[in-house]
Amino acid sequence: MKKVIIIGASSGIGRALAELYVAKEFLVGITGRRKTLLEEIQSAHPDQVVVSAFDVNELKSEVHLNALVEKLGGVDIVIYSSGVGEFNKDLDFAIEKQMIDTNVMAFTQVADWAYQYFKKQGMGSFASITSMAGMMGSRHAPAYNASKAYQINYLKGLRQKVKRQKLAVSITDLRTGFVDTPMAKAASKFWVATPQKAAAQMSQAIQQKAAVAYITKRWGIVGFFLRLFA
Ligand SMILES: NC(=O)c1ccc[n+]([C@@H]2O[C@H](COP(=O)([O-])OP(=O)(O)OC[C@H]3O[C@@H](n4cnc5c(N)ncnc54)[C@H](OP(=O)(O)O)[C@@H]3O)[C@@H](O)[C@H]2O)c1
């Protein structure tokens, strides 16, 4: 049985990914702070879902992930979906810090853990949900866009390491446009996907070991122009 861990599976895209991998008959490890929501998913699929409730900002993800892997009996895919996205026009540092903590610090810790684990194992896939926002600056949400640019570049770095070391490990940047979750707060949104559609395209990209996947695919058109002009 294949095994996947989804960091940040209590709601939104992470939850849709958890449900999709259950349907694909994976053993699924789910994490997040809201234990009740995680247990709700687990109680619907008691034989296929293992819960590990923790806050990635406590920077003890390694401890929790090692314990979760032991319960699952290994892991083939790790997906980082945890994220904070807030408008912060007045640059309230407490808000900026929440985004930097979760989207940069905690992301890095999980990415490094997954890289080391898969290197030792000789195979595996790590994917992170970045954002189209990471391809441009924003006066409304400077830290959010900058944190997603960090993720995009960090993943590039990990792919270079994989290539140099000739590892059978894939590192996928799930570069995502609008998805209908509490995170999508912009007043004017377009091409808004359901979490289920986004999750289906994400799992396909991971299976294909894509380096970068635009979610949904049409966001690739915007990505093309942002690469040229932003
Ligand atoms: N929705 C969009 O339009 C969109 C677009 C581009 C990219 N994204 C990215 O997609 C990812 C998922 O977001 P979503 O849209 O599905 O929003 P969401 O429903 O708000 O999900 C965010 C997830 O992150 C987890 N999380 C947040 N802080 C955490 C912490 N300190 N420790 C552990 N888990 C934490 C939450 O779990 P708990 O609260 O239970 O901890 C939740 O499961 C994010 O990285 C976001 O930046 C979303």
C-alpha cells in the first residue's frame, strides 16, 4: 500500500488531497492543528487515515513526522499544504511574522526533513503548494507573495541537489491560482477551482514527477507572461 503524508490537511486543498488519496487506496497521514477536523476525516476512513495533530510553527515537525512515518510504516509522498495568507496593507509585523513562520521557516524544516528522508530511502516525492503570488510582488500582502517566492526558489534548489546527487526523488512546485477555500480572500477572483479539481491536478503532477505544475493548468498562461514581464 502506497503512503502519503499531507501537512495541513484539516481544511481546504489539503483536506481534498487527503480524501483523494484515500479514494486512490493510499494509507494517508494527515496533520494540522485542528485535531477535531483531522479526527473527522479519520473516523470516516479508520483503516486508511492516521492523524498527527501539531503546529508546524513549534518547529518540532521532525519529531512528529518521524513518529507518523513509524505509524504508517514508511512514506512515499510528502505534501506541504500548510500555509497562512493575509492581506497586510499596514505592515503589522505580527501578521507578517505568522506568514514568514509558516510559509518560510516551517516549510523549510519540513522540506529538509522530506529531502533527507527520501535521500536515505533512495526514492520518494516531495511537493509543496506554492502560489502564482510567488511570481510577483504585492503591496497588499508583501510577506505572503515573498514567502511563496521563497518556496518556489527553495524547491528549485532542492531539485538541483537531487540532480547533482542523481537521486530518484521528485520535488514538485504546485504553483496554484485561486482555489475556493477560506484562504482565497481577494475581492476580485477569476478561474477559481474547487479544492477537488485542484487536488486532482496536484496528484497527477506528483505522479508524473513534474518539476513545476500550474494548478489549474490554465494558470500556465499567466505564468508565461509573469516570467516575461513581472
Ligand atoms: N486557496 C487559494 O486560492 C490558494 C492559492 C494559492 C496557494 N494556496 C496555498 O494552498 C495551501 C493550502 O491553503 P488552502 O487554500 O487549502 O487554505 P486553508 O483551508 O486555510 O488551509 C490551510 C491549512 O494550513 C494548515 N496550517 C496553517 N497554519 C498551520 C500551523 N501553524 N501548523 C500546522 N498547520 C497549519 C491549516 O490547518 P490548521 O489550521 O488545522 O493548523 C490548514 O489545514 C496554502 O499553502 C496556500 O498558500 C492557496
